[in-house]
Amino acid sequence: MLGRAELLVLALGLAATAQKATLTLDPPWSTVFRGHSVTLICSTSHSPGQSFTWYHNNKSFRYTIKNSLRIEKTRMSDAGRYQCKTPGSGRSDPVLLTISEKWLILQAPYYAVFEGDPLHLRCYGWNEAGIKGIKFYRNGAHITPSNVNSELSIKQARTSDSGKYHCIGSMKTTFTFTCEMSPAVSISVQELFSSPVLRAAGSGDPIEGSPVTLRCVTELNPQKSDTLLQRVFYKDSRDLEGARSSLDYHIPVAGLQDSGYYHCAVQTVTSSVRKWSPKLKITVKRIAVSQVSMEVQPLGGQVMEGERLVLNCSVTLGTGPITFSWHRKGSSQALRTETQVSQSLVYEIPAATETDTGEYYCMASNGNAPAPSPGVKVAVKVPVSLPHLTVSATGAWAAIGDVVEIRCESPRGSAPIVYRFHHEGAALGNRTVSSRGPGSLALNVTSERDSGTYFCEADNGMASGPQHSAPFHLSVLVPVSGATIATDRMGPEVMAGESLNLNCSVESGTAPLFKWLHNAEELAAVSGLGLPTAVGNTLHFGSVQLGHGGNYQCIASNQLSPQRVFQAPSEILAIAVKEHASPWVAVAVSFLFLMGVVAALVFYFKCWKKAEGMFFSAPERDTQLPAQHEPPGKGLPPLGSLGLHAEDPLYGNVCPLEPESGEVVYTVVNIKKTSGDKPKETLPRDNEEYYVSYTVLADPKPTWESAAEVRSPEGGFLPANDIYENVPHL
Ligand SMILES: *[C@@H]1O[C@H](CO)[C@@H](O)[C@H](O)[C@H]1NC(C)=O
Ligand SMILES: *[C@@H]1O[C@H](CO)[C@@H](O)[C@H](O)[C@H]1NC(C)=O
Ligand SMILES: *[C@@H]1O[C@H](CO)[C@@H](O)[C@H](O)[C@H]1NC(C)=O
């Protein structure tokens, strides 16, 4: 391509030649014999009808209206440089005219001869004398072709045709032929354009994948700057795409196969002149793959299950087709292998699953040993699924004093998972698990306030957010305690035939059921007396009979399961039934009463003595009870359905001796038998502070009197049938 400066020069040159007149000679020889005529012709690009100025050796010597000037019968002084000019044009290039007085001359063109142009030389004798045997010489060498006469014509001159020419010939004189030799004439055939050189743009060997431009450079003679030239490019001597006007040959993307030997030819449109450049070796270089890296999307390698995972393998260096492969650490097989002319390529997992978790790397090669990228860890995170809440409480019931384990577990979800526990909307605590498995929380059931709805949430920090379990309703059962027996009478005596109500009440306890003992025997078992009726916590006697007198006790109970029954026995209440009227009956009654008191005292002391050595132990299950409420009782199965009656459980009246002595509370059976007096309470009670003691009772049904013995250490085997009772104490 031509630069701006070159274009400018070209434009100025064209302007100058356009303005320059051109001087030609007719006949067109630079040398004429003295006395011969020659016509000078001036031509311009301008229209005719103007004056012409003629110059000889730089001096103007004539003005003409015609564009030609004939010099008749030339003289020696007419030799020299001629020029012409018009008012609208510049002076022409000079033309040198030589006048000769020799016998023989070699006539050559007065104008410059360029390569490819025809070259005519004439061997010419004075007065057109017949000349025979004409021979032409260049630089002293004979060059006459066959069949030549006075003119030597070279159709397309070459620079090699330059040199000093002369000719010889035999000329007829008056008597004989003489051999004459012309003066030598220098002929210089001008180079039309220089020999081309093929050059590659840029320095050094081209790199694979980059463009390559080859330029065929030549210089056209300025006097023939309007000559049209063509170029032909060759690779390994094979023509590439034929002749073209462009200076350059482009290889847009060089491949290794483009290496080779290139050269070019420059020619005229008519092929009159053609020149070849020397060969140029082009070696396309491949750059080996290096600096392989792999980028993971999403960045950081944390991908949600189902999300797209992209492994982008790229090389910083490396040309040509590159073979990429993706691998997972620990697996010998490549996930994929692909070859492409690109510096990066991606492998995509459209929807990642948990099993895609692992470490990945990629390899790249363009012929050498594959180079690996550093490994990248990919973690496919699974959102937590709905957690299940389980509570280690039978039938969703727990008793005060129990420790209940609340477990929360999501079947699916990436660790770590935080399980948060809630009770009635308030946070209870949280557990973080770093692998599979549930999170669990131990709940000490201390009051009825622990009843209510529990739920848990599982959270592993993913966008889908924490998941909530279904609610779980836990009911707290307050074991019965503080049973009290009372009558609707002022005193312990009842007249036969009157009605009587015995009431049993509890200080606390969920849905208590009541059972009545008369003289240590369950009332239901007593028959033939015209049975009283038990409704709720009341034992009703429609009409008291004499046989109804005796010791009464009520036992309140509630239960969590057939195995876990809580019982609270009241103190013993003695009821005396008096016959109406006759004094002897009164005396008899008084006597009986006296005997009764004596018997009671004897029994009491016997019992007291025995009891002194009778202890048994049971694990402490102290629980502080809050202010008492009427238990809700909802959902609690009726006692009968749990087989309490069928099992015919055992009862005891126990109280702690040393409530503050350590882990184990010793309890002792305390049996009171009073006659006449209102039974006293075993221990003072405090409505606020109740401690519940549980003890395992022996299975074989003891008699009223033998109850203590059964519980003694010597009583031997105590089957653990988990029947509990409540002991109020300080
Ligand atoms: C892969 O990485 C290369 C280099 O970092 C980057 O030029 C190219 O855009 C990436 N391709 C995709 C699909 O992200
Ligand atoms: C877990 O509980 C502790 C207090 O027990 C609290 O500081 C922390 O913020 C809780 N963490 C979560 C994730 O709820
Ligand atoms: C629950 O009770 C156990 C003993 O029964 C005790 O070690 C633990 O500290 C209690 N936890 C709470 C939270 O009160």
C-alpha cells in the first residue's frame, strides 16, 4: 500500500509530467549525418493553437505557431541538447542530437529504452550507400543474428542488452568496397522495476493462530511510474491464487501447515517483464500449552442441588487445536475429552446432585504431555428437607420429673445442620450436627408449663431457608399428691341410719381417680353390707349401718401407662357408728369403744416398735410442684382402660425420714390407727412446696398389718412393677 507521502509525490509527478511538453525526433535517431534533415515535434496535453518556444543548449532560438520545427541540412553546430515549451507547459526533457561526418554510423533511439520495450538499432551509411556484410557488436562481441540487414531489432529489451554497440559493413566506393566501422554508441536499457523482495510483516517466526502478511516489494522506475504491475505469490513453488494487483498475501490464521518456502513474482500486465524474488522461509511456531487453570461456576464451588455446575478449563499459553479433558480426583476415567481451537472450554453439569461433590481438575495438551490444572473442590449442597420431631414420651404424655428427649432430624440436607427447638413459640435451644443424624435436646419436665406445642426447625444456611417440623403436642401429667380424707360430719361419730359422705381431695394431680379402703380392704371387694356408692371423689352412704364403722382411707391415683401409676393414699379416718337409743346399747358401745381404744393402742405400739427398724430405699424423684391447678386431664385414658382395677395395685403410705439427706430418700411406712380422735395428719403440709417421692412397691398384696413387713429389707425380692406413690413432705 502506498503511504500518504508517496501519493503526494506521485500526484506532484503526474502534475509535472502533465505540464511538461514532450520533444520527439523524426526520424527517431539520436545521430544523423551532417546535411540530413531532422524534424523536432513538440507535444503537450494542451489544445493546439498556441506558440512554441524552442531551445538549443538551454537557449531559446525560435518561436513557432506550429508544433514542429524542421532543421534542414544539418550542420555540425546543430548538434546539442534540444527542448521545447508552450506557455501552458514546462520545458520538455532534453533530447540529445548528434551530427556525424563518418561514413558509417550506428543509429540508436534518442529516448531512454526500458526493459520490455523494443530496441531498434540501424547501421547506416553515408548517402544511403549500399552496404553489405553488416555485422553488429556489443562490447566488442559479435552479436549479429542471422537474416539481419541494416536494422537490429530486439523485441523486448533487457538490462543485459545494455552496452557499447557498434557495427561494421562493406561500403562501395568509386572503385572498390571498403570496410567501415561505426563509432560506438552506449545503450543503457533502464530497469523498469527492481527485483522484488518478499518480506513477512512483523519480526520473528509467526505464531500458530496469528495472521501472517507477506509483502512483495519492488521499486518502479519513476519515469515509468504509471506502469501497472501484477504480483504472483508462490509457496513451495506452487502458485497461490494467480496474478493480482495487491502488494500483499494474507494468511488470516496461520497453521502449522502454512510453514514453507515462499517467493513472489512481479510482472507487467503484458508479462513483458517478469522478475522473481528470492525464497523466504516461513516457519509457523506452535506454543506449547502451559498454565492450565480451571474455574468453577458458581464461584467457590458451592453449588445447590439441581443447579448448573460449570467447569471452565483455560490455558494462558498454547496455540492451535487444544485437547481439553475434565477429571474427578479418584476416578481414572475422564469425564469428557474434547479438542477445539480455543484457549478455554467448558464442561457443564446441568443439574448437580449430591454425588457430584468432589475435587475436579482439567488437563490440556496441544501435542505435548497433557498439563493438569490445580484441583478445585466442588460441594453440592442439599437443602434440608422437612424435619421430623420425635419426643421420647409414651403417648405424648410426660410426668413432672421426667427427662424427655426431643429429637429433630431432616432425612436430607447437607451438614452442618442447625436444629432449633421451640416450645409455644419460644426458643428452647439449638443443636448443630456436623454429620448425618438427629439433633436432640433433653427436656426436664418440671411443671405443667412444659405442656404445649413443640416444633423444631432445621437450617443449613441455604437459600431455601429453614424448614419447620409438624407441631408435637406434649401433655404433662402432674402426679397425684396430698390426698386428704374428710367427712361431712363435725365429729367422728355417726348415728346408724343417717347418711354420710366421705370426701377425698388431692393437693395436686392430673385427673385423679379415687379408690376407697374400709378396714384396709378395697371397698369394692366388701359385700353384703348394702354398699355405699363412690361417685368422683365422694363416697356416699345413703344409710349408715353399724357394720360401716371402722377405718377409712382413700387412695387417689393417676397414671401415664400401665407401668407408671402414681398413687397418693390419704391418712386413715376412723368412723364410729352409734346405735340409736337404749342405754345398754350405749354402754355396750362405750365398752366396745374402750376396747377399741385399748386394741388400737396395743396395735399402735406394736407397729411403732416394728417400724423403727423398717426402712427401704428407692431412687429419689423429687420434683418441685408449682402452684396447683386443676389438671386438664384431656387425652388421659381412663384408669379402668389401663387396667388399674384389673391389676389390683397395692398401696402404701410412705413418708421420708430424712428428706434432706442426699440422693436417696428413705421412706418408712407410717400407719396410723386412732379411735375416736380425728386422725392427725402424718406431717404438716405446705401448699406451696410439695415433693413427690416415688417408691417401688412389692407385688404380693400385703395385708393391712403386714404392709410394713413386706417393705422391709428382709421382705426379700421386690419385683419392679413400677407402681408409684406420692409422699408429701417438707
Ligand atoms: C472461561 O474462562 C476464560 C478465561 O478465564 C474466559 O475467557 C471465558 O469467557 C470463560 N468461559 C465461560 C463460558 O465462562
Ligand atoms: C444457638 O443457641 C445459642 C444459645 O444457646 C445462641 O447464642 C445461638 O445464637 C443459637 N444459634 C442459632 C444458629 O440459632
Ligand atoms: C435436667 O435434670 C438433670 C438431672 O435430672 C440435670 O443434670 C440437668 O442439669 C437438668 N437440666 C436442666 C436444663 O435443668
